[in-house]
Amino acid sequence: MNVHEIISEANLAPSVHNTQPTCWQVDGNGLILSLNNHRLLDVADPQARDARLSMGTALLGTWIAASRQGFGVKGIDHDRHRIRLELVADNSTPIWEHDTVMARTTFREGFASLPKSSLSGISTRIDTSITDTPAMIRSIAELNDSTSHGIMRDKAFRAELRRWMRLSKRHANWSRDGMNANALGLSRLEAIGASRVLSTPVFECLDKLGVAAKLTGEFSKTCTSHYVIAFHRPEGEDPLDSGVAFYELWLELTQCKQAVWPMAALADDPDARKQVEDWFDVPAGRQLINVLRVGPLPKSARSKTRLPVNELLIQ
Ligand SMILES: Cc1cc2nc3c(=O)[nH]c(=O)nc-3n(C[C@H](O)[C@H](O)[C@H](O)COP(=O)(O)O)c2cc1C
């Protein structure tokens, strides 16, 4: 078993702010996944819920990567802090193609106006509700901007967000973690502007002038979405399991040649969540996990910004 290759592929899974909070350890014939407490978002994610969702995506990532090397998962034990995967030789076909794992991406620009792809496989999933109605997408775009603006008013939130943004190529972590200007879909000039707008007290001054919301808003880009998907899971489900399903859905969308741009704010804010659940008729007993803008994959794939394996592997 090539552990380095497994971790390298597993860590291509999406994580909140690209924090890559999961680390791996070899344990006999298994692997232990745990959360790195130094890579959590104290302000945006005080309960480490998004971190556990991200650990769920890394768990499926590990499973996929192990299957590529001829290993299956025989059992999973987990508690709040660690997950142990028992691996056994198994020569069945890998669960996802490497190309699909590589092509999966967060795309934060306007989507191309191409004919819509069919999402037929995805619409049969019990955990998705989908719209492609322009009026509904506009309402969601407005709600996303107003909700995000409310969250951005918290200066501690903005400071933490800025710590995970890499707005200049000179940033030491530009190609290691967080969200760099390319991933954020920002030109050099826009990146300089974003850094200023989010800083304190500039944001507060712009807010008083009534222009902060316009400058941080994503309305017109959101309106280019071909689809918006409400992703919901059973109420009370462990976010680890929701994270596994989240990555699986994202890979399915990639197979349909679709990129994704999440709007977690709409699931995190209680009023917005209620509104979205109403609009999508989310069935009772289910909780909204995220809301996804969906549109065609960009023509050229961006390189993935990830930590080297030696920093993810506990010896
Ligand atoms: C639980 C979770 C929540 C996320 N929420 C957002 C979000 O609200 N906005 C956003 O732009 N990206 C969001 N993302 C996407 C991550 O920022 C993205 O996966 C990460 O930057 C790595 O980039 P990649 O997906 O292109 O590999 C989220 C990802 C996860 C796992």
C-alpha cells in the first residue's frame, strides 16, 4: 500500500476554506484520520461542524484512493476525534475515476452560457432538490448576498476569512492551502481591491456609505448558475456522514461535467435556511447542509492548491 499516494489523492477532497483539516496516521493494516486542531475556523465554525463535514469528504477521498490501490474498507470505527479505517485487499474496480477526482472543482466565476447538461442521475437522489427557474435563482442570489453581507459585518469573521485568502502570489501559502486569487476568480486588481474592502475600518466606512454589499456581492455571477441545488440530509445526522454524501454528490456533478460554487451562508444562517427550505419544499425531518450553484466545468482545469503529504501524515 502506497500511503503517500492514498493521502495525496484523499486530500483532493473539498474542505471548508481549503483548510485541509484532516490528517492521517498508519495503524497496522488500517489508517486513522483525525482533525488537526490548528486548522479549524474558530469564528466561522465554532462547533467544528464544517470541519467534520470536511473530514467526511476526506474519508470518502481515502476510500476512493485506497480502492485505486486494490484495497477495500472492511470497517470504520469512529468517535468525535478519530476515524479508523480497516483496509483489506480487494480487486474490485476503483469507486471513482482519478480523472473525475482531479476535475472536481469549486468555480467562483460566472458560468458559461452553454446548453444545460442533464442532471437526471442527481435529481433522483433523495438528498437534493434542484431548480433551474431563473426567477428562483435570482431570489436565491439576492438572499445569498444579503445573508453574506450580514455575516461579513462581523469583523472577527472577516479577519479569519482574510487569513485564509491568498490574494498575492507572494503569499507564502499561495499554492499550499486556503483560497488564492485564482481560486476566487479574482484578477490582480480585484484581489488588491478585495483585500482593502474586507479590512477594518475600510469595510465599516464603505458599509456606512451603502456600497460594501455591492462590492462583496455575487448577485450577477450567481444568476449565471444553470441550476441551484439544495443539499439536505436527515436531521441529526453526524456531519461526517453528510460530508461523505456531499463529496459523492459533487463527484456525480463532475461526471455530468458540472462545476460547483457552494453558498454555505444560506445553510448556516437560521433565517436564510428556513427561507431556502420553504422555497425548495425540503421535506420535514431533513436539514439543509449547503446550497450549490451549478454550471459547466471550465474548459481548462485549475491546478489544486494542497499541502504536501508529509505535513498531513502523522508519523
Ligand atoms: C463544508 C464545506 C463548505 C463549503 N462552503 C463554501 C462556501 O460557502 N463558499 C465557497 O466559495 N466555497 C465553499 N466550499 C468549497 C471550498 O472552499 C473548496 O472545496 C476549497 O477551497 C478547495 O477547492 P476545490 O473544491 O476547488 O478543490 C465549501 C467546502 C466544504 C467542504
